[in-house]
Amino acid sequence: MKKALFILFNLLTITAMAQTKGRFEVHDLGNCKLHVYYTNDALGDASYIIEGKDALVTMEQPLFKDNVAEFDTYLSKLDKPVETRITDYHVGGTGNHDVVMAQGMPEFTKGEVYGGMMKGFTQAFGDAMTAMPTGKVSEVPFNATQTWAGVTFEFRHGAASDFPGASILIGGKAYYTHWTPAKAHVSHLQVSSPAAVDAEISEAENSLASGATLFIGGHGGAAERDAVEFKIAYLKKMKELLAENKTAQAFVDAMKQAWPGLPGEAGLEDLGKALYK
């Protein structure tokens, strides 16, 4: 995982200045509204606003200045106070506002892996990035449920192969993970080892068992149950192909044959290198 994270900024530099503005969509979860902000940034990040009756909660605020401005403008138009700001997997443009993070994640963001990644982003993207947050950080224990803006947030352990962030069940209806499930080939940044395949299968199965009807992530946005079911079937087939093929190229060829024309095929070479290193 460490190697993959450190090369992330190199892979994305060429798209940094091609960014256009993002877009919002709104999902009614019954007890709250979930506003999804597709940043359209170089990292494919998504940010969220959970709108309760009288207050708001934000999650994963954007990292780039243009997106921060667009997000903050939209936020202000909702005309409700922000009760809590959650930074889970992605440090972003929360400024001097207080934030909450899953237990252990604040220390991890200061360490070699995450800290080095952020330094790489700074080198790659320069002034396009917003200033790093300066607000007070509070930690939420895993397996704890908090209520903010009248909405429950259940902090669960995320995939064992990932950062020590949380999978969060929001209002019993939306399940947040680091990566949104998608009907596409996975990135080598998400699945960087054979062990990560098992970890992602386990977490995807946990998300289905949660009772959620909407599945969201820090990369990607929002998806429905069928995307999670596809992800599980895809990863189980990937595990079979890993066992059957002795070289990275044979694995890549087998993946292409199993899912001809599936989006993300261009990334299979990097996936193969990660899984056969």
C-alpha cells in the first residue's frame, strides 16, 4: 500500500490543471437529505453534506481551492448551522473549524505514509490546493454511534488493508467507505496486494449486511446495491484468476477476457504489477 500511495500524485499530476467545476446531487434518505458533491478534481474525490431538520454535517470536505469555494457557497445556501465536520479518509479544506476523525486516524495523517502523500500532492498541485486545516481534532472510537443534526453516524472499522479510517453507516441508510463501489475495474491504489482482495470482499459484504440502500465513498460518489454485488462477484473472480495465473501479464489477459470492455481496463497493467510484485 505504501508504494502505491507514494506514486499516486505522480499518476495524477497531468490532470491537475484540467479540472472543471464540480456538481451536486441530492438523495432523500427519509430522516435526512444527503448532498453529494462530485468535485471533478484530479483525485476523483467526493464530498458530502448531511442535512438534518435543523443542522448540517459535512464529510470529506474538498482539497482544492476551486472546489472549496464551490462547496462552501453551496453549504451557505442551505442556511443551517454546521454542527459537525467529519474528516474520515481525506484531510480537506475545513480551515480552522473543529473536525472529528476515527480513532487513530489523526496520528496516521502525520506519519510517513499519509504525510508523505500529502507532501507529494503539494509538490504536484501547488497553489491549486487549499491550506491544510488548523482546527481542533476529536477522535471517535470504533463501534461507537454518534448523533449529529438529528442523524445517527455509526463508526465501523473500514477495510483491513486500508488507512485506519472508518466505514460510517449514516442514518441507517447510507454506507460510507473509502472507495465507492462501481461496475468497473478496481484501481491498484485500492487493491494493492492479494491480501487486499480478501479485505475488500469482507468489507463489501459488511456493507450489504448493514441494511443500507445507498453506498458512497471518498472516491466516486454514490451507488446502489447492485454496484456492491458486482464488486463482490468481481473480486471473487479476481481471486480465482490470481490463483490460476502465474504471471502479471497472464492475469491481465484473463481479466480482460472475463470482463471485455469493462471501464478501467487501462489500469489493469498497474493492477497486475501491484498484485504480482
